[in-house]
Amino acid sequence: MQDKILTANKTKFGASYNEETKSIDFRLFSLNAQNVVLCIFEKPEGEDAVMNFEMTKKENGVWETSVKVYVLGNLKRPFYYGYRLFGPNWVKKDDFEPGSSSGFRAFVDENNNRFNPNKIAYDPYSLEISHLPSKNKGARVNLENYTEDNQQYAPKSVFFLNENIEIPKVTPYRAFKDEIIGEVHLKDLTALSDFEEKGTYAGASKMARKLKEMGLTTIEFLPLTEFDDENNHWGYMPLSYFALAKKYSYSKEAGSALWEFRNLVKIFHENGLKVCLDMVYNHTGEAKIYDNDVNDANLLSYALIDNATYYKQTPNNYYTCYSCCNNDFNIANKPVQDLIIDSLEFWAKQGVDAFRFDLAAALMDKDSGVAVNYDKYDGFVVHIKDELERRGVKVLSPTELGDGITLIAEPWSCSGSNCYQLGNFPPYWCEWNDVARNTLRANTISPQTTDPLGLRNLIEGAPFCFGDNLKSINYIASHDGFTLNDLNSYDKKNQTTNGGSDWELCSSYLGDSEKQEKAMKKQLALLLLSKGIPMLQVGDFIAHSKLGNNNSYDLDNRINYLNFLNTANKQTRAGRIYDFLTSMIKFRKAHKVLSDENYNHMIDYYGPNAFVVPNDNLNYWQNTNADYFSFKTNGDDVIFCAVSKAKYSLEVKLPANNSNKKWFQVLDISKDNAFDIDGIEYNKENFILEPDSLCLFVEK
């Protein structure tokens, strides 16, 4: 068994050092370009290109050229490069010079080509982008500036020599069904720490031991590849799928971001933590139309290189917007699919263990035109596994042990016919389960709308949707919405929120702080007792509040930054929730039945008089007035959980024990500091289940 991975720098396209020829090989895909010029720069800004090379078109839209190292000079320092491209809407003529209109035919033609050789395009495959477009001289191209040469200020691709490092794998291998996922924004994790490297990849590396102590096993980072950060903190406007965001690098030298990220993965793996990247392949951070004018657009890379291939568009040159983010990546086109696979392969070879796909229904789209056709049987989503495994990257099912990666879908998009695809991804995929989210919230926030069948579906891992497959990612709160604390502390979103849903389930419980905390504990307990993979926001361990903001994507400040200082103080909500949640995670890990793929077949359900509720008793299962729900696991690992949504106390009879066994009470959330992971021996036949409470017992 190989217990280490050697990282890789080379990609199929982009710029790569060729050891044999002592040259840099440049490869670019553009199916519709007619001429491509490679421009080499010594500095990222303020100077014109020092060298220009005509590239040669090969088969299938691939453009190539090689430049000897001695021509470029000293590779001990980086160089910068970009491309000028000509095509049907702007043909190359002998008298063309940067800053002229020679050869111009249209801003965009009938085939959606947007070539403009006055604008430098950075390489989609480059491992670093020199800088982001400035607000004063950005990427907007229109009648006023289409002939303006932007080479002195355009973002460039950065080439650097970066030694590969060995990264240990997380061993012994652990099936994804046994993971506890912590979702977090990389900067927010340490922005308020006393680390010199706070807010960076290097700073996050120093949190590995703390995250492990919290009980987390997989850390899911919000997008880390370079993105348009104007009024955008979370990173969901990607400008690259290979280059990491430099703003999170402690060192600002070329190549530092990739080196620091590799070191982060190394340290996390040494602490038994897997790394998951949130990838946004459904849209990009460029290709925006301004003022409804198709001749006024945002152009940086993909749109300048091959607009017609990379984006879904209408016949009259508008970008489709099923993602509700200005444009849609054209997933139905093979070159776009290849780029996605290339990107996943690259990050897998940096040691990344899992990938969460934003608005992943887009990966099903088989229509390269105006409409969408989400095909769960033959869309791209079905072929990702085979494509990766042809390249030696194994895709693991959630129950499979071994060396490989895990795929996680956000199984919907924002619009388009049939854009909600929960349960329709291949069985080896995990899926975010918003039905579980809504059930976990509603049981405390709007109990009058819930019935026992909803809780049963939660506990059993959504068999109505996933069958027996253990693939549900269960969560109460994610980055996209209220925090755990706020959904249990506010009756509506803070009106200063920029967007955000008005319908999101939340309650202040009439301002009753004790009821708020009890609701949080109840939700957390049910989450960690359910079949599937639990996901938590790291901030929810410390009862982080965003002051009622349920869409903080644009706030690079203390609304999002996490403060772990209060976790040791049990007089604070942060301290109490931290203790409860870490104890509940320990309980889940100690009871393997809770992550057993057959868990849903190992459960009986009981009424308050300890009789088993038959499956066909619809008067109980579908009764929103039923105020009691309990279940017991069978086999060697026996757990009994009782849940009430009643406004009065219930006297409950415990189920009979197995021979020579007794009940031990682990938890009663109606009592302070009542968690005892080993349990306290309970010799009575009955117990009192307080209003809106949850009790947990184990048999020994």
C-alpha cells in the first residue's frame, strides 16, 4: 500500500517545464480561434510584453509552442504570460498592432465569438494568477475601451518552478460513512486568532490539532481557487480551477499559495483529517453582460479564449443564467468536461480527499444550447467516475475503504426545468440533503408541521430518496443561510442582509434563551443519531452568530470571522454548545451502529408505553399531532432515543432489556451539563421526558 502521494505540477494544458528539451511547453485550447499569440512579461504590471510568439494550431483546437529556457532567462524567478487571440469576429491582419481596431468586425458575432486581441487572456490552466483586475481598470470591454491595449494592467498567468512534495495519506483508510464534516471558510477560521499567519493557508494549518480535538474528521473549505473578490467573500465567483487564491497565502512570493496549501494538506493528513474542496463548475466570475447590452461584457480568460465553447448562450448573444450568477458554464461541451476532469485530477494529486460540487445539477445538463436537459442517466455526472479512474484517480463510494476520492453533490441548481435532483446522482455520490435539514429544524421551530414519518426518514437516511444507499449528507446549517445559533435566535433575517431567503425556518422562541439552547442541542443530537454523514459548520461548535444575517457572502469582517476564545467558559453559550457537540460526536464515534450502512434495518420504533409501532399504523406515522417519537437499535450495540415535541411532560416506559443488561442514561437535554458518554445506570422502569426534549440511553 502506498501511504504517500507525490504532488504534481504538470497539467494537460497550460505551461510546463520540459526537462528533456530544456524548454517551457505552452498548450492552449481554443476551438474557434484563428490565430493565437503568446505574450511573455517580466513583471505582472506596468510593462509591455518582452517577447511574443505565434502559436501553432494542432488537431481539435489545441494550440502549441515551446520556448527554450535560455530565451526566457533565469527560471529561479517567475515569469508572467498571457494570450492575444483572433477569431471570426476579429481577424488578424498584417497591420494589427495592440491598441488598434485593425481586423475588427464585431464585439460578438452570430456564433457568440468574443475575440479581442487588445485584451490579454490569462491561461485557464495556470497554477497562479498574478493579480485580480482592479476596480479602475477591470475586465469590462465595451465601445469606449475595446481598442485599448490592456497588457500593462491585465491579470497574467504566473509560471514558477515549484518542487513537488510528499504528502502522507490519511491511514488507516476510513470509509466516508465514518466522517464528521466541518464546513468552514479558510480565512474566517483563523482571522481572529493570535497567529502571525492568521487568515492564510499557513494559519489554517495550525488549526489541525484543534479541529481534530473537536471531533471533526473532514474539513470542507469554501472555494479556494482564485475568484472575483469584489463584494464577494465566500469565493463562489471562480476565475480559475487550478490557481489558488493568493489572498490566502502568507508569503506573497510566486508559488507560495500552492506550497502553503500542499503543506496544509500534509499537516491535516498527519492529524487524521481529510480535506474537501468546494468546487464551482457551474458558472465563472467573468462573462457578465452590463446594462443588458451584449456589446458591453466582462472578459478575462475563458470568454476571450473561446466564448462560444465555454458558455451556454442564446442566439442573440446573451449568457444563460440558470445558476443565477450571470452565466452558465457549458457542461454539455466536451472541452468543458475535459477541463473539469483535468482540474479534479490535479487537486487529487495535491492530496485532496473529497470534492463538493456547487449547484451540481448543472453536471447533468446535456443541452449545449439555450435550454437545459438534466439527464441523470447519461449526463456528464454519470461519466466523471470513469474519466477519473482512467487517469488513475479512484472514486470511492461512501461505504468503500481504500485510496481514492469522494464526490459530494449539492443536488440542485437555481432554475431551469427539473433543476431539483435530490436522490438522482449515481449511488457512489454523496448528496447534501435539504429534506434532512428542514426536518431537523422543523421539529423544534414548527413542530405542528412535522410527523413521526419525517423523523423516521431522517433517522433512516432518507430511504424514500436514497433507498438503502448510505449517501445522505445531513446538516442543520451551512454557509448558505443562518448559523445554528441564529436560526434558533431570530424570527426573521436581519434586514441589513444582502439578499438571503425570507422563507428560511427560524425562531427566537419568544426570546427564551433556555429554549433556544435546548432546541440547538435537540437538533444536534438528532443530526448525529441519523444515518448518513453529518456535516456541521465549524462556527456552530462555538454558537457563532452573524447577528441574523443569513447571506453573508459579501462580508469580509467579524460577522463571518470565528472566535474560539469562549469555548472554555461554561458560563457562555459558546462553551456549553461546544461541550455538548464534542460529546455528541464522541458518542457517535463510540457507537459504530450509527454509521453502519444497514442502520436503517436495525431499528424498532416505540410508543410511550414501550410497544412497537407497526409500519402500517398510518394514524401514527402521518399524524402531525403525534408528540412522541422513539427508536431503539437492535443487535450488540443497543441505543434508545426518545423525542418529544409536546408542551407538557410525558411519562415514558423504557423498552425491555436484553438478558443480563441494564439501561444507562447518557443524555437528557432538559438538564444542564447532563451529558455522560458512558451513561449513568438507570434502574427505573419509567422516565420523565420533559417538554420539547430528548433523552438518550444505552444498554450495557
